[in-house]
Amino acid sequence: MLLPFFEWCETVWLGRAVIGSLWLFPVIEAVHLLALSVLGGAVLIVDLRLLGTGLKRRSPLELWHDARPWMIGAIVGLVATGIPLFLSEPIKLYYSNSFWLKISVLPIAILFTFAIRPRVLAESVRNTARRQAVVGALSIALWITVAAAGRWIGFS
Amino acid sequence: MSLLAFCEWLMATDNSTALRESLFMYPLVESSHVLFLFLFVGLTVMLDLRLLGLALTEVKVSEMVDRILPWVRAGFAIMLFTGVLLFYAIPVRTYQSVWFRAKMIMLVLAAINIAYFHYRVYPKVAGWDADTRLPWIARRAGLASLILWAGIIVAGRFIAYNWFDCDIQPQSAFVNWFAGCVVAATD
């Protein structure tokens, strides 16, 4: 059902331009990795704190306020580079399990980070340390799944 | 024994061959090397952004160093371990890669920057620990770190591409010199 859409994606000029160039795909891919690194820092600064380590003198909520602009910037950078990468090989991706795993977990990770995790951040640490630790671990697991599935696309 | 001869010897060892030709081990090591960017470069960036006054400005610099640097060190240990394995699997081509060589040069520069920060900048932290805008020597160290690690990531990713490989000739004289290619004389 989605295959016609993926076939149409293959005709979009942006993907054509990426395929037509020797350098474009690797350069965009490298920027994708740079943005991934920033995302890692923005995620871990908060999640390490939830796990009871890292910057303990500041509340998780305060750390999230500090990290949020970088988190948003990293996601914007990852999506902006991810789209041309996708458009350059949509049919290969259509048949890639790693791609479908990545694209399914990604919205969950975003939703978790911006809608669910902030609720736990605001809670007092005294009563909710265990719940915070679970949320921190879950957040790391979700983002690592997205990144690992993304890397695995290249091996399939 | 030249370094090239050493790499050729390394490549012929059984374990190097096994890793190079393994169906899952090599991709696994390679993926780990990439994924630990998340931890290692991610937290390095946060440290650098703090030095530049662009993030976590309410956190003392000394707290960043005490609480975040141990994670950065652990991340680097894993990067180094997986990186050595990747070199071990494909020694000759990697040794003669312009991107690998550029990456190693930038790693040395990053090490110098870290030593400079550790011995010249950080001992004076008490004077500006809680400041948002740090002295230029501290900001400079953060900026140099950001630029160098970005360059290291890009160069590292490009090792996978064969644009400048020695076995694809002709290459420019610079590439052949920088990559240490052994080019047969043409008549």
C-alpha cells in the first residue's frame, strides 16, 4: 500500500540530487552523525541525572530546561539531514526492517522525551527516585534503538 | 620494519582476517564505535558548550568536570577499544587512508588541547567557576574541542569511502604523498 508512495519519493528532485553527487550522501550522513552526537549529550545530561548520577546539584527539570534547545536543534538537524538521505534510497528502505524499526520508534522517543519524561522531571526526587531511574533508562533505550536501527540500515 | 610492513603483517594474522570477514562481529564493533558517539562526543559537546557559555550556564565548571568528565573518559575508553579493533580488522587500507591520517592528526591536536586545558586553564577555575562568560583561554579550549571532534567525526565517517584509496589511481601527488601510497612508476 505504501510502496507507490515510496516509489514517488524516489522521483523527488532532492533525492535525485543526492544520488547524482559523489559527495552529497557522505557529507549529509556526516552531518547526521554530528547532530546525533549533540542529541546524545542533550539526552544524557538529563537521563544520567534521573539515574541518580551526573549533575546532582541541579534538579532534573532545570537540566531539561538547559538541554531542551539543544535537543530540539539536534532533532531538527537529524530530520533535515535524514530526509535527503531517505529520498536517495526510498525503495531500499521500504524493504529494510531496520528502517521500519527506526521510523516506528522515533515518534515514540520524541513523544516520550517531550510529553512523558517532563512529568517525571518535575516530581520531588525523594519519593520518586525509582520511577525517575526507570524513565531515564527508558529514554536512553529508546534513543539508542533509533540510532542503532539507523546504523544497521547500512548493513542490510 | 616499516609501519606499512607492520600493517601488512597484521592483516595476514588469523584474528585480523577472522574479524574482517566475520558476518556479525565487524558490523557490531563498527556500530558500537558509532553509537558511543552518543555518550562520548555528546557529553564532550555539553562540556564545551558550558565552557563557551552556551548551555548549562548555572552549573559550575568544576561540577561539570567532576561529574561529567568520568563519563567522557569511559566513553573514550570504549571508542579507543572499538577503534583499535576496527583498525586491526582492516590495517593496510586504513593506514593508507587520507581520512584516517587526517583523523589521527586531529586526535593529536585534540589531545594537546585537552592537556592545555588540564594544565594551563583548569587550575585557575576557582576564579570563574560559576561565571556564565568564561575567560578567553577557557572559551578557546571549548571551541577548539568542538571543531576538532566535529572534524574527527567527519573524517572518521569518510574512511569508509574509497575516493582517495591507493589502489584507485591516478590520484593527485598530494593524495599519494599524504596517504603514503606506493605507486608503480609509469612510462
